[in-house]
Amino acid sequence: MGEAMDMLADSDRELLALTLWEGLDPGEIATVLGCSRNAARIRLHRARKRFGSGYRPCDAV
């Protein structure tokens, strides 16, 4: 999982960290990043997709 995170852009890692480790919802992320709630939701969705495409569980190798 760490390798998939390392492959992401800094902005994607930041979004995922705010969600997963800080527990923020899209509205709170929007406040932190200075964007609209909708923009935060879209950016988070895209970051999750990029993360998912780079993540392969250990047993799938």
C-alpha cells in the first residue's frame, strides 16, 4: 500500500491523508484546501481512483 501512495502526486496524497488519517469529511477538506465542497469531493474521488489503479494487494502478485 505504501508503494501505491508513493506513486501518487503530493496533492492526491494530501487528500487521502486528510480523509483517512485525519478523518475529515469533504466539507472540512474544502475548508483546509480553500476550495468548494464539490471541488473537494471531485478531487477526492479522482485521487481514490488513481490510488486504486496503483494498488495491488500482496497476494495478487
